[in-house]
Amino acid sequence: MDRDLAWDGCHNVRDLGGLPAAGGRRTRWGAVIRSDTPDRLTEEGWAAAVAHGVRTIVDLRTPGEHRAGDGHRPPGMTVAEVPLHEPGEPHEHGGTPLYLRSFVERRPDRCARALRAIAQAPPGGVLVHCVAGRDRTGLIAILLLALAGVGAPDILADYERSAARLRPLYARLGQPDDDLRVQAYLARAGTTAREAVLTLLDGLDAEERLRAGGLTPRELTALRERLTPPSAGPPQLLPSERPRPATPSPRHLLPLRKTPAEARCVETTYAANGGGGRKPG
């Protein structure tokens, strides 16, 4: 199943399901979806979101970034507004992935607030978005996937996917591809988007950071249960990995204890033979 979703009006939509996670599991399809702003969704686009199971929207945008009105958003959709940045607060490092690690270290409370909205969402799919669905949404996706035990290569690949997905949007808006600006900024800093994300993931303890931000054990469990199904059992081992059977100890070779009837039979046989030889045990 393709994780990229075609919702008319949005360009950077994908399901976080289907990724290998801890315990031999895979992340659930339809549990959490990431996207650029759904303000641009057409009526058909919203119908596709509803058909995909979305019932809650977690909006990471700062007040002032919203378009007027709710457009074609269907009634009954729960919306949780949890901005990662305060009004007037500059986006560190010019809205590039260089801000990811420092933000997690400095503001775990804001990260936890966004993850709490996902943990407390009613049943159904949760759509997480900012404006482009790249950095702020990417940060929440990184923490969520790391918490579920998804490996760094898959987390990185998910983050990098946004660059190609957003190019048609910038072309449609008549704007330069913002990825070119990001690459130039990172080049001046002597790094790349890949290196910035891997720097965040190197040694990242998502649970510790989210606990520091105020998430409770119950909320952390709710997040894992939302994104991953129960374990299907221990992973299958190759024949070369399977433990060898233990060598029986001498204790296992001792004769079985005789019943009273068997003991009487042995005594009778021993006496009939004149008591010669060793008495059976």
C-alpha cells in the first residue's frame, strides 16, 4: 500500500502506517496521517480524508497562519490547536531541519503538548499538520515514530519525502521551490538535511524527552497503542539462531520411582533367586 495519499488540494499527505516498528510489528495504517495545511482541501479532498478514517485534526500552526473560515471541512471533525511556536517567535535556523534537535532539547513541553493531543484523541485517524507539513509536522512524526521503535533509516526516509512532495505545490502557487533555499542554508552551515535529521536521531530517547515535557506513562502507552498493534509474539529465529537443546543431566537418567506393587514384585524375585547379586533399586 502506498503511504502517499492523493487528497485533492493537499500535496504533502502520507500515512505513517506500514513502517517496521519494535517487537517485529508494523505501524498501523490510518492511525496517524501527516500533511500540509488542509485549508486548501477541496470538498473531494475532505471526502477522501473522511473515507481514510480521519476524525481528529492536530493543528501545529501559530495563530495568524490560518486562513479565514473552515472551507469544506465536514462537521463533527475534532480540531486540537497546539502551536509549536508562539506568535512573533522566530523560527530558529530559518525553518530548516537544523532547528529540530535544539527545539527538542529546549522545548520538550511543546513537543509533549502536541503528542498529548494525539494520545487523547477519540477513536479514528489523527491528521497532524502545520503549513507545509515538513519541519514542525516532521518533528512530531519523528518523535512519534521513534517512540514506536521505528528505525532511523525509515524515520529519515519519511522526513526526506516531503521535499519531492511539495515541489508541485510551489509550482502551483508560482513560488520558488523552498527546498532550494533550505539546501543553500544548510550548505552554508556545512551540513545537509540528512545529517541534521540523523544528528537528532543519534542517541535520541524519545520517551525521556517526552517525559521531561510532561507526558505521563499512561499517555506514552496510549501513543504506542495508537500507532502500533499488540505484539504478535516473539520474532521468528533462523535455525542457526535457535538455542540448542540442553544436555540431560545425570538426574534425568536415574530410574523412575517404583510403585508399591512393583517394589513387592522385585522383593519376591530377589528372594526366589536366593538373594544373589545386587538387589535392584
